[in-house]
Amino acid sequence: MLNEILVLLIILAAGSLGSMLGVGGGFIIVPALVLLLGFSMHEAVSVSLASISGIALSSFLTYAWNKKVDYKLGVLLESFTFLGALIGSTIATMLSCSLLEVLFGLTLIYVSFMMYKKPIEQKESDGSKLFKTRDATPLFAYVSSFLAGVIASMTGIGGGVLKVPIMTLVLGVPIKIAIGTSEFMIVITSLTAAVNYQIQGVGTVSYKIFGVAGGFIGGQLGSRIGLRTRSSLLKIFFAALLLCFSILMIIKGLIGFPS
């Protein structure tokens, strides 16, 4: 029971922070479960994805209430991410934990660099005007969304760390609209991958139940704070936090950092 409570607290904290940034919180959950509680990478990913569904649903409801979700864009991109999530969660169980840990770290380093390097448009909108994909590079966005589903389901990060940059850096969506839309997409992606992992018998059900509960509460807290935080601060904090965790996970994967 102690481990279940610790899982709940970790995911509550991760959900609060993740929903501020539209990333679900998996980039905190996975390293915390692996490095602090000694979970195997496969189980950490499985529990993380189940928990993220609770986080994303909770925060999505808040962003939707505040009209910060672009449903048309979200459904379009999620159709590609959904397929990637099915493929990625199937492949992941065939790979070693060390390889997944290094992949996790490398993915976050790249995203951290891109989010810090390229300025994000600070103008916010009410979300009522749908983004027109013909004005940008839709093919690249579709391929990136598919890959986001593959990578996210393999590493347990839900996909927000890739979806938010795709929408802001590639499609030019204001960051808070991107965050709300990302949460909408993550609900579908994380549930798809989590169910696939459970079918394959990966992950303890009790951890997932506590994780979903902690995630839903954290999602409510973080999304409300995120809507009141300056976009520039969200971007910088997002990039710095990703970089820290990416380094830890690469060290763990390469040299067996004690778990």
C-alpha cells in the first residue's frame, strides 16, 4: 500500500505540472517511477500512460471550459497519433528497458532544445477561430503526429512533449490553445496505448488505479494555474525541466544508474 500511495503522490505532482504545460506529465512520472521507486521501464511506461489518461481528461475539461481547445485540429492530428500509439505500444514490449530509457532521454533533449531556441507567438486567442492547415506545412505535421504517437507510447510520455511543439513551432498555434488541444489528444493516445499494454499483461492494476486518481486531481490543479501563467514562462520552464530529466534517463539507460 505504501508504494501505491507514493505512486499517487508522484502522479498528483506530475499531473499538476504536466497539465500546466499540456504534456500529461509522463516526462516526470516515468523517471520518478524508474529512478525513485525502482520500477522497470516497461511497467513505468504502462502505469504512466494509464495515469496520463486521468491527468489529460481532467485538464482538458478545464481548457475546454475556457475555450482553449481547437477540436478540428486535434481530431485531424490525433488520427495519425492514434495509429502511431498502437504500433509503438506493441513494439515497446519487444525492446530492452535500457534502450527505451535512452530513447526517452534523447527525445526530450531534442524537444527541449527546439522549445527554447524558437520563440513562440505570445498572442493568445479565444480558440474560436480554427487553425487553417493549408497556411502551414500539414504533411510534416501529420508525419510528426504519427511519430509522436509511436515514441510517446514507447516511452510513456503521453505525447504532449511532442504535440505542443508540433502545434506551436510547425503550425503556429498560440501556446495555450496548443496546450488545451494537446490535452484533448492525449486522452485518446494514452488510453489507446494503456489498454494495449494491459492486454499484453504489462503493469500492476492497483498502481494504475491510484495513478488515475492522482492524475485527475493534479490535472485540475495544474490546468487552472497554467491558464493564469505567462506563456513565455511556460515555454522556458518546459524546456529546462525536459532537459534535466532527459539527462537523468540517458545516464540510467547507458550506465545503469541505481534504481
